Amino acid sequence: MKPLFTIGLLICSNIFMTLAWYGHLKLVQFPWFSKISLIGVILFSWGIALLEYCFQVPANRIGFQGNGGPFSLVQLKVMQEAITLIIFMFFSYFAFHETIRLNQLIGFLLLVLAVYFIFKS
């Protein structure tokens, strides 16, 4: 149960992280948001990032072997990076209509292979 819970929390945290880092680039198309100063946008993003930390920190605490979880520190980090890129790929496609090119898919496949090798005994 801990592995799935950890992965679920990491997915949630990465959704919020992606919104905090890149969501303001999409929101600028709304008149109310485009009037916000840079400091306001930073504070807005920090608010979203706080939600990200509310998922990220428990994911790491629950998932880490040192706390009785199933994953090593390296496994947690590599899994988090792979999830980050997958979430970002969907976000860039759906929010910005970015085309996903073959070289990007190959790069993502190599990252999945990295996760495989990190988890291999």
C-alpha cells in the first residue's frame, strides 16, 4: 500500500508544482491575471507551491526506507523526476498545445529505462 500511496502523493505534488512553475504563463491570457505585478505572480505561485509541499513531504516521508517505506532515497528522486516530466508533457500538450516530437518521446523512454535500472536489484 505504501508504494502506491507514495506514487499517488508524488503525482499530486507534481501537478501542483507544474502549475506553480508554469501555470502563470497560461493565466496571463486572462485580463484579471495579466494586471498582477511580478511580485503578485510570485506570491500566487508560492501559494500553489505550498500545496505541492503538502503532498511532496508526506510522499518522501512515507516512501523513504529510513522511515519504514519501500524506496531508497535515489529511487524516490528518480521516480519523482520521471513523474515530473510525464506531468509536464501532459501539461504542455493540453495547456499550451505543444507538439510532442519523436526526440522528446525517445528522451522520455530513456528516463523510464533509467527508473527501471535504478529499481533493478
